[in-house]
Amino acid sequence: MMNAKRNCRELLTTTELVSKMVNLHGYRDERTGLWGPAPKWVLSKNLRILSLGRNNIKNLNGLEAVGDTLEELWISYNFIEKLKGIHVMKKLKILYMSNNLVKDWAEFVKLAELPCLEDLVFVGNPLEEKHAAEGNWIEEATKRVPKLKKLDGTPVIKEDEEDES
């Protein structure tokens, strides 16, 4: 079992029971049954994909333990309104956070702090719904997070790429 922990690359938790990402670096010792801080190798060195969709998560606090390794965060169908703490995700390439509660650009622009982010699903957030109805969602979102290659499942085509075609 120890090797399984060391090689953990994906953690999928879709139970509707998770309400916080507290102490992601903690774990339960199988021998004693007690919870405590995990050695760094348990999650932070290997975890690449974290799926916490369809839970009761309200914020992104607690991601620090996986900030240096996580490449994909699936966190759709939660109650996230603020993106405080997202900046620690230095290797995050894919963020699926549809159907949350983000409603303003001040929060959305925090995604531009993610140096590797290229695939974002944001549909179903109040901000996206408002601007999609106005017909300017993709233009406004990609202006604020220009590194995106895919937004809501659609490849992003930059103006300079269009001109070259």
C-alpha cells in the first residue's frame, strides 16, 4: 500500500460530501487509524489530477500542498465564488470549473496568474452566463486570460492566427 501512496497521480473524490480542501497533505495511517500530516511524497510529489466535482466546496483554500505538481483540477458543480488561492497552482494546465458561482471579472483575471493554464471550462458560472447572453464571452475571457488554447471545449483562435490563414 505504501507504493500506491507514493505513486498517486490522480485523486478522484466526487461524493457531494467534501466541503473543504483542508490539509490536502494529511492522510490516515492504515496501521493506527489516526489522521496526521503526510510525508511530502504522499501527494505533493506525484499528484497530477485532482477531481472534486459535485461537492460542497466554497473556496480554493488548501491547494498549497499540491501547488507544485497539480496539472489538472476538476472542480465543477461546487459553490466557488472567489478564486483566492488559485495562484499557487504553478503547473496547472487544465481547469474544469463549470457551474460554480464566479460572477465578476476581478475574480476571473486571477486565472491569468497561472503560467501554464491552457484549457478552461467555465460555462455555467454567472459571469459566463451573462457575457454569453451578450455574445461577448469568448472575446472578453480570452482578452483577460490570453494564454488559453481552449475555452469551454472550443479551441481559441487568436486574431493573428486568423490573419495568417
